[in-house]
Amino acid sequence: MLRSLLVFSILIPGVVLACTSRYRALLLYFWFAFFRPQDWMWFDITSWRPSLFLGLLLVVPAVLTGVMPTLGHFLCVGCVLFVLAALAAQMNAVNQAVGWQWIDEVSRLMLICLFAVTLIKTPRDWIRAVAVIAASLGFYGIKAGLASLLAGGEIYAAGLGGAFTDNNGYALAVVMVMPLIALVGQNAQVAFTGLLPSWTFRWIRIGCFVSLPLCAYTVVSTFSRAGFLALLVVLTAWVAFHPRRLRILIAVAAISVASTFVPLPKGYADRLNTITTAVLGSQSNARSDQDVSEGRLYFWSVAMRMANDHPFGIGMRNFQSAFPAYDVTGGAYGENRDVHSSHFQVLAELGYPGLVVWVAQFAYGFWVAFRVKRRGRVATLTPSVAHLFTTASVALIASMSGFLVGGSFISGALNDLTWVTFALLAALDRISARAVLGQDKPVVPAFKPSARQGRYSTQGAVNW
């Protein structure tokens, strides 16, 4: 009952505020999409179609007031091309109903992403959107990590629902959101000035960074080998590209040393010792126990044969339906198996056109992130804005890197967070370009670096 009251205490005022602002409607949609309160409450509200209602609450008033989705950025074009590739693949779908269902889901996601690029106009808008996403997903990572730690290493075999349905998806979602949590902590003053008193900024920053080890412990508690590899990549990318990499490296090293005194879930070390087998697998191992982690190479080879037979794909989420026709082992791996890779999922289900779009999105996304990072060094920017651009680019680089590795072993190409990340990149690219050219003058708090501590102190609101 308390959970339901908590959800409605956010949802009802949120709907009221969403009626007054399209940006607030976007934040409410992000909260619902990533927090997924329908899976958290004690009674079922899915029959009310809340996700559709919140989407319409965003889109319909926006269109009626002349606010249109952005199509002028390459990442936005990629979103549209991805849907077009799915429509082309639908011609070969074995299960037409499943294909159309997912085309509908993904089309709505892409539409929200395109509106997000339009509605996120200022640095403050951008970091507040990230804060909503980080808090919504991070809540589960922090809660699970704390619960597992207090229980002496509880194991989580279930997922979060939606695109992150199992333990591997749970781990990957937590890994991807960890850089965003750190980013909110690094820019708490920009995000919450005007919403919270200034004395809370320090505690928000501390809370964000304290939550990171708990999220990492959640990844450990899922026993996900893909999540472990993704976590290593995220930490490496974050340290490598952060402007204060030495300080970050020391902090990571200190946490790593301290983690030796934390009880690991029983059998976790043995689990990690099977990473090589889990990644490469073998047909003989899969025949013996049919473990989902074994024989990934076989599933990937099936995906390649599907793409060669149907260059435009077999239809969105149709790999399982088409698998029996391509299985040459006589059912040794079971029936209706998953491809266990986001990248091969795109190849099989959307064909070579979809794969080109998929690769181009990430390649251009990284290029945009590094471009924003370079813009953060422009001397005409205020320190707060420059700091946001630099840390935001690093956080998004780390998050995408984690997905590229962790997503190589689970079928998560259609998850919300990856595509919203592309939208955040497009919005940040436009915001940073305008900031460098001096075309916009939104009010943001200015910070003066401390020579002794290297931190930022509030000096008041100025225009840039």
C-alpha cells in the first residue's frame, strides 16, 4: 500500500505539472519509463495504459502548440532510419504479430527521443533530464546493492522488467546508469539550483558517489559475467577520459582495496573463472547442459546465416521464432533460443541496413561526445558550463562503452536507455554548439574553481 501511495504522490502532481510544460511532461515520461512503477506497485495498473497516456500527454499538446520533433541531427536521422529498417524487415517476419508489436514499441520510443532533442534546450534542462533517469534506474541499483551487502551477498537472478528482464539485463542497466549518477553528483549545483537550497548540493554530491560502490555490488550480486566485463570497461573509460583522471583513479583504487573486506556472494569467483567458456562456449558444452551462456558462437552463426538468407532482416524480435528453421543441431540447444547479443540481434532481425544504422549511431555518438568534450575547453564558456560539457561527454562515453561490451552477450538492442542516450547526445551537441557560438543566454549558476581543493563554489547566477 505504501508503494502505491508513493507512486501516486509522484504521478498525480507530475501529471498536473506536465499539463503546464512540455519539458515537465518529458521528465515525467522518463521517470515512468525508467522507474517502471507498474512493476513496483502491489496492484496492476497496466490496463490503464499509463505509458501511452503519458506519451500522449507529451506529444499531443506539443504538436498543437507548434513544438515538433527534431530531425535535423544525424543521430535523429539514425532513429528514423532504424524504424524504417524494421519496417523493411517486417516483410520477412515469421511471427508478424510480434514484429508489429515491437515496431509499435520502438516507434513510440523514437518519437519520444526526437521530441526530447527539441525540448531539452539549456544545460540546466539537460542535466535535470539526466538526473531523473539516473535517480529512476539508480534507485534499484542502490537498493539492491545495499540489501545484498546487508544480507552477506544475496544473489539476484531476476531483472528489472522491460528491456532488462533477467540478471544480465539488470547488471547492464546498473552499469550503464552508474556514469550518469556520477555526472549528477559532479553537476549538482547546475541541476538543482532553484529547486533545492544550496546546502543540499554537497550532500547530493556525496550521496551520488557513495551510491556507486553499492551499484557495483549489485552488478556482482547478479552473477552476470557480461555485467562484470561491462563494469570494467565503464571504469576504464571513465578513468581514461576524465579530466581529473588521477583523482578518479585513486578513488577507484581505494574502493577496490576496500572491497577486499566486503563479503562476495558465494561462488562468485568460480563464476568469473567461466568467463572464457561463457563468451566463446562450445557445442559440446551446450549439448551437455544447454546453459544459456554456452554456445553463443553457435547462436551468432545462426544470426549470420539468417542475415545472409534475408539481407533486410527477419523481423523485429523474430529470432526466436525463426531459430528452429536454422538449427542444424537437431534441437541440442533447445527450441526458440535467443541470439544472446544486441549486435547480432540487429544483424539478424533488421538485416544489413539495420546493422549499418546501428554501427553508425554508435560511431557518430562517440564522435559527438568527443566533440562536446573539446567544446568544454573553449575559454568563453563559464566554468560551470565548461565543467558540465566535459563531465557529460565522459559519462556518456563510459555508458555507451559499457553497453557495447555488455550488450554483446545479451539481446538488448531495443532498450530505452541506449536510444535515450543518443537523444541526450544530440541535445547536448546542439546546446554546446550554441554555447560556443554565444547564441543562447540561459541563466546558470557560475562556479569559481578553488585553487586549493579544485572544487566549484557558487558565485551567483550569470548569463553566458
